[in-house]
Amino acid sequence: MNAELLLVEDFGSHLADGASAAAYRVQRVEPYMTICPEVILDFTGVRSANSSFMNALISGLVENHGQQAFSVLVFKGCNPVLRALVEAALDLGLQKNAERICA
């Protein structure tokens, strides 16, 4: 069973609060990361976001789960701006994960 989370329903069409994204990640996304083959973050209907929100939501997942996050996470309904923010957050998560491993 896959988990699909519709972000527009939980946050509206503008994603801007990093603290809310971090809490959402811990409460709503993390529990599915090890039990579902796919965790779908559906951005359909989201028009804009900022890096604070995306980094809090996505980079923490990659930092905690490493390369496994790439086989579990699916990003759906991203416009070009959201896609760029998602990619930047994924890169940040990989950097943090590598720093954790080296420390």
C-alpha cells in the first residue's frame, strides 16, 4: 500500500512555513517511509512554495533515510518552480546525510 499526501489540502496553494513543514514531515511523512513502497507527495494545486518549506519537508527525509529516500519518495504534480525547489532540497538532504556519515 502506498501513502499519498495531498499537500494543497493540508497547506493550501502557497507553501511557506518551514516549521509547519518540519512538523508535517515528522508526524505525517516519516511514519510511512519504512512501511510503504512509495510515499507520494502530491503538489497538484500548489502554485508556489519557498525553500524554507521545501527544505524542512524534503531534505530532512533524505538526511534521515539516505539513498533509500530516492526509491520511496515520489513527487507528483510539480510545476517547474516547485520541481527546482524539490531538487535543491534533495541535494541539501544528500549533503547533510554525507556530513552525518563522515562525522
